[in-house]
Amino acid sequence: MVLVWAIFTLMLFVLEPVWLHRGFQARAERDPERTFAMVQWLHRFLLAISLLIIAGAVAGSHGWLSG
């Protein structure tokens, strides 16, 4: 989960202000629909990873993973 938080933190506080804002803005001006679809896919991918990690943590804390 720490890795997922690190990815979100890196995106929000480092990559977005430095590079992504200008890059996404330029791309959105050229092709807004595909840019939105890409951003939405990335958000869903990170959400799915987060949910899998949470499910694994819940399963482990309840003893589901012990043999």
C-alpha cells in the first residue's frame, strides 16, 4: 500500500506540477476525448491496485491466507 501511496504522491506533488500539467493540457487541446479516456483508465488502474491491496490486507488480518 505504501508503494501505491508513493505513486499517488509522486504524481500529485512532483510530476503533475512539473510536467504533466503542461503535457496533458497540450494533449487535451489536440485530442480531448482520448486524453480523458487515458486519464480515466489510469485512475481506474490505480484504484484496482488499491482495492486488491486492501482486500489482501483484510484477508491477511483475518487469517484467510494462513494454511
